[in-house]
Amino acid sequence: MNDIDRDTLALFIPILAVGGGLLLGALAIFMGLLRKISKEKQMEESRREIAAYVAEGSMTPDDAERILKA
């Protein structure tokens, strides 16, 4: 290897390491956000379904409150 290749490689490895770390961190944050959004959506669907059961009379409001707190 000549000196230009070694110098280029010496610069490329740290840049690749830092860039890869930043990309991995951003991906972890994005996946955490998607998980939180999904969890909130499921919680809201459950609340609506329980409210529908209460409205039709197949569940008491006290039972619904107990389920939502659990």
C-alpha cells in the first residue's frame, strides 16, 4: 500500500465508525417512537371498545373503570 491509501484508510475508518454509531442511534430512537405510537393506538382502541360495551349495557361503568386502571 502506498501512503495515500493508508492516509485515506486512516480517515475513512473513524468517519465510518462515527457515522455508523449515529445511524444506529437514530434508528433506535425511531424504533422507540414507533413502539410508543403503536402502544398508544392500541390503548385508545381498547378504551373505545370498553366504552362501547358500557354503552350497550353489557358491562358496568365500575367494571370498565377497573379494567382501564389495570
